[in-house]
Amino acid sequence: MDQLEDFESFLKNVDQISELVKDLKSSDVAIQQKAIETADGYIAELDEPCRTTVNKTTINTNTPGQPSLGLQNRNPDNFMRIMERDVEDRSLRRIAKANKAHALKDKGNEAYAQEDYETAVKYYSDGLTELRDIQPLYTNRAQAYIKLGKYKEAISDCEWALKCNEGCIKAYLHMGKAYLALKKYNESRKCFEKMTEIEPAREKMVKGTGQTLFRLNNGFSIIGSNDTVRSCLLQETKDPGCQELCVSALKLWRVICCGNDENQKMLITCPVIRRSIVDLVTAEHVAVREECLTLLSLYSQTPHGRRLVIDNLNGHKFVRSLMACILKPKKQQQQNSAVKILENFAAENKLPPPVRTTSGILLTRPLKSLWVRRDRFCLQLRGVLKESVIVPFTTLLANISESNRQVLPSLISAVGCLARDDVIRHKLAHDPECWKAFVVAIRQCSASDYKEILYPMLGLIINLSTITSPIIKEHAVSLCDCTLGLLRDSDGEVITRATGMLSTVLPQSPEAVQHVVQGGVVRLMLPLLKGTGQTATKYAIKTLTLCTAVSQSAREELVQSDKKLSVLRRLLASSCDEMVSGNAALCLAHLLELEGIASRLLGTDTVRLLLRHAAGDAKRTAVRQNAAIALGKLCRFEPRCPLTSFYKPHAADYILETSLKEH
């Protein structure tokens, strides 16, 4: 304490002398005179008291007019020179001491680097003996004290460093570490918070330091060693105090694990956590559920975190708990958290983008580790898909309301990601409850204008209905009936996806084809063929091809709407998408069976366009076959067709062979 007072007194005197020198240099005579008097006072205080008993008092014998020789009447310039020389001498002495102190600091740093902390402390202390206001000497010695386990001494040095520089980040850092080692967590937290106040950019460093120290000081051991904590996590007691303890523990682990892979691993591999974390998602205590979901959300946001969960938790129970949480009414925040977690894990099932090798070959096979994680997660769900996913999913779809409409788009997206697994996709396509729920949901979304749900749901239906299934056939008429209403929607995206659904569902049910034809689907498809949307055009021409293959009335309606078949001929000429051209050729082949249609094509470029596709320009075999079929029918129904004028080698043989196969 005495040292602190001496140091503060020294700094105060330095400030006073600096002000005095400034006043002595002043051009104002009054200020200068006052400064001289003040200096006289300082000098008088420095005079040693008389040590003898001899009376040295003398009588002033000067005549009254003779000037006094006192200091106050000395030449100010001489006094200034004396003071300046003194300041300069002090400055030179300080520089010399500072150089020596910094040299000792460097030696201390070398000793510290060699892990000789005792020697480092000695050098730093010697440096402080030379000069006591060098902040790095205090912080460096504090760091060495921490290595030696002398935490109180380290804190004292940090306090001295802050007196030298109140914004010293290192002082707060080392003080926080020392307090943490002494288990004075509040003081430690305040030190780290002070760092972020001074420099907000240090937040990550502060967090990382605290996280590492927590792990290195066996912070996770409390999970297994403390009976109270273990009991709370396993929900063996309903005591409110225990619930609050559980919430606090989950909050702590969330902070400790945020952005720290090693801490995430240590936590999730604890046996008690592996047993309890999934059950806590559906705990009765609201705050426990929220904190548990927040912690799991942290894991779900990175590939490393997802891998840890997939490797250590029961996937079936995990998904079932999330779905149970999503089903809870009037818990919007928890629903959003749970569905986001599920969506992140389901997205693990996505394949990475293809990688081009140096030889130019595209590799679409993902890394082995990703395959393993994906297969393990999906494998855990395959056998329990009905209970874990389908039942809660269809329950929500069949009961859309304001309380769950916000989570359904993400949930549908998550199910769509899971459906990338062939087994899961097959199970969904063959589940009757799924298709019943789709019908109900489409009608409800149409009535309530829930476009945000319609978009992903129609996409999922398109995906699932590419699988041939008797269940889809059973519900095809109902599905297509709902879709006809969507084709009249003002939203182009809804129309496109509804058309896509027709193009995948209609092949499974001739009854559904007849139903949509009677509902005016041909008239509704024509504008899409004339539009510029490539996806909508692809779906529309496929739908028309399916309808004209089955329905005579569909053929007649299409010809009546486009007498010269200019729309189909334009699609044949398009080079944007071979599948569009191929379906246009097949649709044309269906129309050629109507009387007089072949004659309408005389004088057009139809033969040339079909021949171009049939004779080998098309890369897809199906496209070449469709063009050949159309050419064969055109030649059969209209002998005047000028096929020979567009002859290409082997074209006639290919057309004849393909036509014979069709018949």
C-alpha cells in the first residue's frame, strides 16, 4: 500500500513541476513572478533543518535602498536554465533506466519462451526496480505468475498495469485467467467483459479463451461427477430448483460450445448427455426445452456438429422428439427452432456439387465421410419412418392453421431432403396417409391462399410421384382435380408447379387423364406452350402428350385451338431442351391420327424438323424414336409428304423400323 502511495505521489510531483516550468516560461510577468515564488517554496521545503544549537541569525546590514539577494529577486533566466537542466538530466536518467528495464524485459521474455518462469519473474522484477511505470513488465510478470500458479500475485501485477494504462487489454486478460483459476467466476467474467468493452473486436478471442480454460480445467467433469446435475439432466426430479439448475447448465454449455469444435465433442460424448439431451427436447419445463433446442441448434449449424450428433445420438428418438416439439400448439418459437434443426440435419442428405478434375471429368460422388454420415442418419430413420416422420408430418398437413403455417414450408423442405434417400422416398410414395394429406392440404392452401406452403408441397409431390405406386394411382383423380383449380391461379410459380404435378401423376392413371381433359386442361396448357418459361413449357408439353395419347377429345380440342399446329412446330424447332422437342414430336404423332391433319402440314417445315431429330441430331434415343414415329405416321397418312427431298443416309430405314415397332 505504501508503494502505491509513493508511486502516486511521484506522478503528482511530476505533473506539478511540469506546470511550474510552463509558468516560468510565460510571457506574463505576473504569472512568471508567481511561479518563482512557488519554486522558492519548493526549494525551501527541500532545505534540511538546522542540526546545531548555534544561533546563526544575522542582522541585515544592507542599506534600505540596496536590493535583496533573495531567490525571488534572482534573474529569471538563470533560474529557468537551472530548471531546464534539471529536467533534462532527469529525462536522460529516465531514458537510461528505461533502456535497462526493456533489456531486462527482453531477457525475461527469452526465459519465458524457454518455460523458465522463475527466471522470467526475476528479470521482470529487476526491470521494475529500474523503472516502476512500465506496463508490459507488469503484464509479462503476471503471465509468468499464472504459469507458476501464483494467481494472487498475477492479479496484483495486473492492477499495477492498469494504473499505468487503464485500457490495457492484456491486464484484463491475465486477470481474468487468474480469477478463473481461483474459481472466482464473477470477477473473471467481468474482466473478459471489460475487454470486449474496450475492443469489441476481441469478443471471439475472449470467448475462445474462456472456452479453452473451461475444458482444460475439467469443466465438463461436473456432468458425470455431480449427482445433482446428473439427476436434473435425466429429469429424475420435478423440483423447480433442479429445473433452474438444468437451464443454467444448458446455457453454460451453449456458451462454452459455441464455435468450439473440441468442446462440442467433449459435451456430446458424455454418457449422461447422450442419454438425456434428446429427452430434454420434450421436457415439461418450457425453459429447459428452449435451452435444449438452442444447444442442439448450435450443433446443427455446422457439418462437424451434425456429424457429432449423428454419431452419438439415437437418430430415431432425436427426430421423433423434434417432431413432437413441432406438433405442440402455440409454441411458435420452439416449433421454429425444432423444424430448423430438422431441416439442417435433413440437408446433410444433399449431395455436394460436382467437382471437375484436371482431366475435365465431373465427379458427382461425394466424399466418403459424407456418404457414411448420410447413410447412418437415413438408415436410423428407414425402419421407423412411419412413426417418426410420416404420422406427425401428415397430421400437420391435414390440419393447417395459423399456428403451424409458419413451420410447414421448412418442414416440407426437410422431408423433401430426406426423400433423396431412395428407401425413404419409396416409403413416402407408397404411404396412403401421405397422399390423403396432400389432397386435403392442397384444397386448404388454395382456399386460404397459403402460397408459402403450396410451393414446397407441390415440389415434393412432383418428386414422389415419379415413382410408380398403386397408392398414387388411387388418389390421382383427387389430386388432379385439386390441381385444375391451381392452373387458374394468378401466381405463375403455382401454375408451373401444378403443371409439373400433372405431368408426373397423369402417367399413373388413365382415369385421371380423362378427368382433367373434361376439366379443360388442354385449353389451360396452350398458354404455357406459347410462353417463355422453359420449365412450364416442359411440364405443359408432357401433360398434353399424355392427354392426347389417351383421349380422342384432347386431340380434337388441341387441333381446334391450333389448326396449323404452329405451337408444336415451334417447339420442334426449339433447341433449348431436347425433351420438349421429343414430347412435341410424340404429341404431333398422336394428332396425325385425326383425319386431314397430315395434309395440313404439307408445305411446312415439319418434315425437315422431324427428320433432323430422327436422323441423329438428337442425343437422346427417345427423342429420335418419337420423331421417327411422327415421320412414319405423316408418310402413311399423307403419301405426298416430300420425305425424299430431305433424305439423309439411313434415315428412311430408321423411320421404317421405328414405325413398324410402334405398330
